[in-house]
Amino acid sequence: MHRLGIWTAAGCAFSAPALAQEPASGIEGRWAGSVVLPTGELPFSVTFEAADGALSATMDIPAQGALGLPLTAVSYTDGRVHFELRASIGLAVWDGAHDGSSIEGGFTQGAARGTFTVRRADPAATEPEEPVPYREEEISFENGDVHLEGTLTLPEGAGPFPAVVLITGSGPQDRDEVVFGFPVFRVLSDHLTRQGIAVLRYDDRGVGGSTGSVPGSTTSDFAGDALAGIARLSVHPDIDPARIGLVGHSEGAAVAPLAASRSDAVRFAVLLAGTSVPGTEVLYEQSAAMQRASGIGEEQIAWNTDFQRRLFAAMEAGEDLDGYREELGVRIRDGIDRLSEAQRAPISDVDGHVQTQIDQQINAVQTPWFRHFLTFDPAEALRRTRVPVLALFGGLDLQVLVDQNRGPMAEALAGNPDVTIEELPRANHLFQAATTGSPVEYAMLEKTFVDGFLDTISDWILARFGN
């Protein structure tokens, strides 16, 4: 899943503004880092482009499903860098100094005050060389009243070919599943197609040419989308309907077995960083792991987990959440009180700051998607999956922890005669070669997969469904 632990987010809910440009150059390229507030840390990246004497920039905040946000008031003068982002809760402003390798400075948004640091990120993933040695077709299909659009890549030569439908992780993703500048599905699709496997990747609901809404839908709805994609491929003259499978990443790896358990049209499933325990348990462990990676103390982690357990139970029981809003507010205020005078100084309006944090954190858990995710148990669909399954985990993944999910997945698939489960020790949630596995690293790592990842997938598929 791409959603990060909501309890450690910095609490900056952004929306896209209009684009403005200022003249300057010298900082072109992608920079990655985070905003740090007293309540937490929020990773982001900003990409500067210079053209015709003007400087523009866009921002990615994957934790909030926000990609390619255009920035305003972008300037670079005498070593000072400035950019702004309009948002529903107030204008977000970054102003800092550039020393050649990093940009550091102050962040403000309404009553919130903090700091930010970004450093030059590694170059973007190597795009497939053009022209690519395969065909590309724009494909559309429907799941009920939801219209979905994507790209089908077909290998060279005569078909019919084996094929896969790619399923993204949680949050609104485009067909390339771009996370911090890494087009995960575009790179995966390119490799598989070059190996003789056709690939359909499509925009999630509400993204690109697709209709509908991700927050207003559920994991079950996404399984229907994937099956609709398989139905579209099954009538394509260059696709063999007896050799079509699913490749799901993160939440998509929970969607895939759910779809496979519903339809014989799914002939195999590849699960990348997939969960095998209920959503609540995933969130508890994910949140704790990422808090530890950020240096948060065990007492705070324990309170956070307990609060989540009680809040989620109250939501399931249909209880009023006002008491939880109050408790969360008390905790946030207590955290502010423990700060040094210098740390508290940037928070000019404590009441406003606390209320913003409460609203963002409580409201975020009340969407249809989140409510369904909390109680959804992937193990039920895994037990009903009888097609061949390849499951890969990243040993450094802090979003879907291998120690929590590998064992239960193996147990759930015990009745399946063809199951391969492997761990790539150095890989994070995106299957990049990582150092700590923290999402803060994502934008700063090389935009390629860890050695062996791509070949493991293609070799496994072709051994069973190649010509």
C-alpha cells in the first residue's frame, strides 16, 4: 500500500493551484526530502524546470496521493529558493537557502510553522528507448458505470501472447504507478513486454481518462475493475485468453487473489508486497515501524497504536467519534507543551494548529475505502486461490512488513499446489535497493528495481505460460 501511516503525517493537505513562473535557473531537476513539523514529518519532492528564462516547478506528495502539483511564486535569486502551493487549509510556503547540494529553510501553512530540507534526488528512472521494440495500443473498458482507460503493450511477432493486467497500490495512481518520480509499472511493463508477455496497465478510478473515485470505492470494487480488464483482453485477437494473469502491487496484491477467487478467467497471480492479515493489523505495524524509523519514542508509539485500536473499534461499532477528536487534541497539545521554547515559537496559533491536525487525522479514516480496508482480510481470498501464485516481499519494506505477512500468506496458500514465495532482502516497498526502507528514502534512491526482481517475475510467468 502506498498510503503512509496517517498518524505520523505532517498534516499538510494540499490541492493543486495555478501555475506561475519566475525567471531564474541553476536548480533544475528533482529534489527530495521532507517537511518537519512538531507533530511529524511529511516526505515530498519538487522538480524545477527552466525554459525561456522562466523557472517553474511541480511537487509530488505520494503519502496524500498528490502527484505533479504545479507550484506558484517559484523563484531562485541570490541563493534563495522560494515556492508556494495553494491549498484548502491555507497557502503553503517554502523559503530556503541553496548551498549546491541541498535546499533548507522554513515552511509555513496557516498556523503551522516548520522546516524543510530537500537534496538532489537521483535521476529519474531510465525510460524505455524509443522506438520501443513492441506495439502500444490505447485500451478502454467498463466495470458497471465506471469507465477505465489504459495502455496495452504487445510483443513483437505473431500472437496470441500470454498477458498480465497490472493492479496498482492504494490511493489514486496513474497507469504508470509513478511514486516519487519512479514509474513503477512503466518499467515493469517494458521488461515483461520485451520478454514476450503482453501487459495492460490502466489509470485508477478518477485518474487520467478513468471515471469514478478511489476514496469512494473499495478493494472489492477494484477486483471488479481488474476482471473487466481481463475480459477486455480475452477478446483481443493477439491475446491468448487461457494465459492471462494478474500482477498486483501493495493493495493490488490483495486485489489480485480476490479477483482470482471470483473468476476462472484469472490463470495466475503475481503478488508484490502483498498483505495477508486484516487491514487494521497492517496499519498498526506499518505505523509503528515508520515511527521508529523517524526516531519517535516507544511510549508515543504505544499510545498511538492503542488510540488506533480504540478508534477503529468505535468506527466499526458505529459510535460517535467526538470523544476521540478530543483525546487526540489533548495528545497533540501535550506534544506541543513538551517542545522547547524555540520549537514552539513557529506555532503562532496553537488552537488552529491543533484543530487542523484533528480534522485531518479523523476525517481521513472515514472514507468508504478506509472503512472497508480496516476489516478486509486478504487471507480469505488467498485460501480460495487455486491458480499458480508468485509472491515477492521486500526485506526492508516498512509499509508491508515481511515478518508480519509472509508466514500468514504461506499458510493461507497451503492448499495451492503451485506457490512460490521469495524475499528480496535489500528491497523496500517499491522494490528499490534501499538502505533503511523508510518512505523518506524513496525519492532519493535510484529509480530502478533491485537486482533480480524483474527477471524473477518474467522467468516465473514464462516457465508456466510461455510458448
